Amino acid sequence: LAKTTQPISMDSYEGQEVNITCSHNNIATNDYITWYQQFPSQGPRFIIQGYKTKVTNEVASLFIPADRKSSTLSLPRVSLSDTAVYYCLDTGRRALTFGSGTRLQVQP
Amino acid sequence: NAGVTQTPKFQVLKTGQSMTLQCAQDMNHEYMSWYRQDPGMGLRLIHYSVGAGITDQGEVPNGYNVSRSTTEDFPLRLLSAAPSQTSVYFCASKFSRDRPQETQYFGPGTRLLVL
């Protein structure tokens, strides 16, 4: 099963930009790169997805280099409510495989 | 749309008891799946279904059964509960497995404690 690699935890302060990088060493040609967010006691929630280059939505930006072996989730001006676990996944026809995610702690 | 719903929200079982975790979705999704999440860990796939009448095993299927008689419902059965099955269980769905760009939607989870 393909699995991604990302930092276990990150700390930030309110108002800062946070960048979380993920390694996708086993990504397949047809896979997309998808990021999910999970708050305590809740199911994961879709944040953003891309195939290559840059994608931006109202919540975050996603940067994917040409070789697609990595991705960077960028959260602009984080707030306390962004404290959560963030998962990066290769998404294709295979069932989703979750790693341990990155635990982001935002402090005032 | 209610999205993906799960019942119960919390359950306590004794070792050896059986129970069924319910999952339903009202989005006409073909693909449904069950995950378990242990403390501090990512989600692990238990079973999945690509349509009514079709199920398959995931990463950790032992001790669990599933069936898919309708598009909407995908119940997970614990045959004989064990303390190792203490976990939070999430059900998820998406329209089709064949579209990698499709978003997967998760339910709120069922917290299970086996004594």
C-alpha cells in the first residue's frame, strides 16, 4: 500500500502562514494528491486536492512540483481553530491509506 | 442531504458480545468504507464496498463482517467483541472508486469501548 511521509507535529502562532510538506515517493501516475483535516472527535474533512502545479481554494493552497514526489499544504494566517491533524494522501482507485498525519498546534 | 450518518455515537460492550455499527448515506454513493482509528494513529481500512452486493477486505478485516444490501446502508458487525477492538470507527463514502479526484466524505464516528 502506498503511504506518504509527513512531519509528526508542527507548532505555530496565530496569524502566521503554515506550510506542511509531504513526501509521495510511491505515487502512481493516475493518483491525485489530497489533504484532509481532522479535529478531535470528528471524521476527516477534505481540504484541497491537486494533480500538479498549484491549487488554491478559500481555505488553503497546495503546491505540487513537476515530479509529484512531494506536496506542500499552505495555510495562510492560521487561527486557533486550525489546530488539528492534517493528512496527505495519494488518492486513486485504491482505498485511502492514512498515515499518522501532522498534528498542528496553533497558539495565541 | 444529511451526508454520512453513523449510529450509535458511543457504545460500551463486554468481551464476547456482538453488535452492529450502522452507517447510511443519502448521496447515492457507490463506494462505502469502514475505518478504525486508534488513539494517536491514522485511520486503518477495515472493509469496503464498491456497490450493492459487493464487499471486500481492507487492511484490518479480522473480527468484522460487512454486507451491502442497498446503496444507502453499509453496516459493520462485530462478531465477538474483544478489548483490542476498542477504537473509534468511521464510515466514509464517495460516488465512485473509479474517479480518483472524487472527495470522500466521512461520518462523525462511533466510539466503541470493549471491556
